[in-house]
Amino acid sequence: MERNTRTTAEKLRVGDRFYKANDKAKTVCEMVEHDEKKTEYRTYKLWYLPPNTNPKYPKAIDKNTEVIFLRHTN
């Protein structure tokens, strides 16, 4: 995938760096591998790590979220 390509979160793989398309600050985040989490309302499969966050506590991201791909780290 080319740098600065607009895509969705489901097309990213573990280790990819990106920022959300609607983020004016362009905060760079990284996709991480984490166990699937099921709640009463939905299932979370994709996880990302914002900067200055403990890797133990990643955040979930919806697969249809528009993101701007930056680079692969692996």
C-alpha cells in the first residue's frame, strides 16, 4: 500500500502506522495484535495503540473507520 493512502481500518495489518482521516491533529497510531473481545452489543476484533499508551491497554477501532495509511513497521 502506498504512503498517505486513504483506506479503512480493516485493510490494515498488525504493525501498520496510520492516523484517523477526521483527526485534525494527525495523531499517529499503530495497529497491534490483541485478543478478540465480545460484549453484549458487539465484538471487537481490531485494536490500535495511541502514542504514550501502555501496550497492555490498546483501544478498539471499528473496521469501517476511515484512516490514512503511513507505513509498515514490520
